[in-house]
Amino acid sequence: MASMSEECPAGSYRAICYGVPVISDVPLTVSGGARSELQAPCRIVIERSSPPSMRTGQALIELEIQGRKVSSRFAPDHDDETHRGVWRAFVENVARFEWREGPDEPLRIWREGASDEILAFWVVHLLLPAYLSCNRGISILHASAVEVEGGCVAFLGPSFSGKSTLLASFLSRGFALYCDDKLAIRQVGDGIRAFAAHGRYRPYRANESLGRCQARRVADPGPVRALLALERIAGLEKPEITPVSGADAFRRLIADHHMGFWQSRAENFQAVSHLSRTVPLATLAIPDDLRCLPAVNQAVEDYVRTL
């Protein structure tokens, strides 16, 4: 197999994102994630032809993200003997995107006037994770994550639940970054391995920005040691960690399986079911007081050592 440097056309850019080698016509401006265990590169291509229509196929999502309308559709390809489908997505005033199902298919882009920086944000932040979720057997969790005791510890929760605040506290103490928003995981044998996202960290959550390069970041894929679902509780005096299992674990994880809407319901449920049975999940109740963060850090470290 040719190396990435041998396969990379002139004028293209190389990176590793979410554990996958990427060769891209778009300058991704990322500093690299974990070393890849998947050898075949993902190809991102800027197209010059007429863009695809967003009026055909089954509508999957219609929502607003960071002030822009985002939509996606799926259509089966009846001319393909393998019955693979075609995925399309649209980000308002940024680009249209399309990919066919299959590990060797490229992610194709039709630009609509956005700058390289804004286009790179949407590719890395949303479309590349969606593509990998569909075509490379990778699951994406809505989580921030750091390396603790030689493995990945992920903090789950909706926006404003404290993921970024807790992540910043761990990073300030020298822990290595896996991701600040989307964690790539993949089943390997009987276990689950985590891959660093792209080496950038957004401490202030500026719109359409991947943030700054984090000097201390995870280099190699590692085992997922624990998943912690955050709960901020006013008046709580000290952090509390409570294990969750069975149906309760499944319900909590299904809400954080971030790219589930790009998969069939059966595939989504199967991935979450395996994750809930394989990796310890617990709730982490956090006092609503930043002065308690050192105690929260210590509670997490102590918990991971018991696993």
C-alpha cells in the first residue's frame, strides 16, 4: 500500500482526524489527532461541477447550528448493485456535501463562498465525523475527554453541562487531550478504543472556530476507561460518582451518541448497546461552584483507579 505522502496529490493537505488519515483539498488547519489504526486515507475533494440537489431523498435533519441552517438527506442508489446509498448535507452559505456509502468513497464538497477557515471548521466539526460514522465503522460521542491512568475518560452531557469547564481544569493540571467536543471510538476485539480528534481545543466556544492547538495531546489510540455523565447540582458540597448500568446506561448513552442520526436505527442501537455493556458508565454530580473543581478532579482520578 502506498504511503500518504505518495498518495497525496499536489496542492492537497494531509492530517489525521478522529483516528483516520485524511487527504484533503481543504486546508484543515488541524495539528493532528491520534495515530491511525485505519490505513486507507479518507479523501476530501472540492468539486467544480454543478452541486447536487437537496430536494431528493429522505430528510434526516433540519436544524440550526451556530447560526446557520443545516440539513441532511439520504437516498438509496438504485443503479448500484450493492444498494449503497448517497448522503447529502447542506450548511447555509458554506457548502453542499455528498458521499456514497463505502470505505473508499470520497467526501465531496461544493463551496458556496465560505472562507477556508469556516469551511475547515464545518468539515472537521460536523461533516467528517458524519462521514466516518457512516463509512468507517467509527462512533462519535458528544463528549470531552482526557487521558487518565493510561486510558480515555470521557465527560458526557448536553451543552452548558460543564464538559468544557471540567476539561479545562484537567488540561491545566497537565493531563493530555483526547477531544473537547466529539470523541471517536471504535470496537476492537471485545474492547472499545478511543482516538484523539484533531489536537485543537476551544476554551471559549467561539462560533465557527476549532480553537487553539493544545500542546499536550494524546498521540496513540487508547482504551476507553470510563464514561462520566455530568450533572451540575446547586448546593452540593462535594462531587458524587454513582455507577449506572443496564437500561439506564443505554438510555443515557443513546442521547450522547452524537452521530446517531447518520446511521440506521438498528446500527445506532447496536453500537450504543455494546458500549453500555463494555465500558463503565457513572453519573458525576458536580457542585455548582468552581472552587470545587480540584475536588472533582481528584474524585475522577480516584474512581478511575478503582476500575
